[in-house]
Amino acid sequence: MTSKDAADEFWQFSLEVYARPQVADPCLDLQDEHGFDVNILLLCLWLAQGEGRALSQSEIGDLLGGVAALNENMVWPVRGARRWAKSWLQQAPDLQAVAARDKLYTSLKASELQMERQIQIELVRCLAYDGQQQGQPLDLSAQSAARLSLEAYRAAIAAPEDTAALLTRLALKALI
């Protein structure tokens, strides 16, 4: 499988999993309250489900570094603008203003989604994905691999211990 094919599969997996009940809210809570990157959370789940692969704390650190500039310079500023535009839209004085502001909000949302897609392409590139599992196969279940990766992620960013329960619930809801 090529890197492009892997990135496409990862994107489709992400869209499907994120749409499942009780997946988006914990992802956003982990992102907004504890500094997790939703795309890396989804990558941990994708690798666990597809390959039974768990990422190490070191690999997580490399991935975070690999997408840091994209997040800081593109994703986060546009996300902030989109969130601000959403509240601005709700304060529109009339229907004409609602329509104009909604158009801008929709454009920002589409741009943010395109940037998220680019982050995922970069994450797959950072893995140097060649279709082969790196390291020794551990023969893990998807749930076990996901829990190991998510715990490595928690440790890599020194997130509070109480996020472990939220990460476990995320894995249970995402990998059904």
C-alpha cells in the first residue's frame, strides 16, 4: 500500500469513526481541555484497528513534531476564526447578515476540514508508511493496541491521569 492509499484509508476511517455516537465529543474535550490532537487520536485508533499496532511514546512525540508547524500556522488560527465566526453568526442583526455570515462560517469550516486532511497526510508521511508494521508484531487486539497508543499519547504530552478514563471510553466507542 502506498502512502497516498494509506492516507486515503486513514481519512475515510476518521470520517466514519468521528461520526459515531459518543466519539466526537470526547475527542473535542480531549483536544480543547487537555491539548490532544484529534488527528493523532484518530491515527492511534486507525492503526490499532487496521494493524493491531500500538504507537510508542517516542513515535507520538515524532508525530507531534511532524505536524506542529501545520497546526500552529494553519489549523489553529483557522479553527479560532471559525469558532469566533460561529458566535458572530449567532449575533447577526437580520436575515441578510445571517446569510452573509453563514457563508463565511461555512467557508472557514471547509478550509479547516481541508487542513485537517493535510495534517492526516502528513501524519502518514511521518510514519514513513510502507504497509509494513514497524518493530515486532505484538499480536494485539484492536482495543489493546488502542489503549496502549492512547496511554503513550497521554504520557507524551503529560496529560493528567484522569484523562486515561476518557481515552479508554473513546477507544470503546470508536472501535466497535
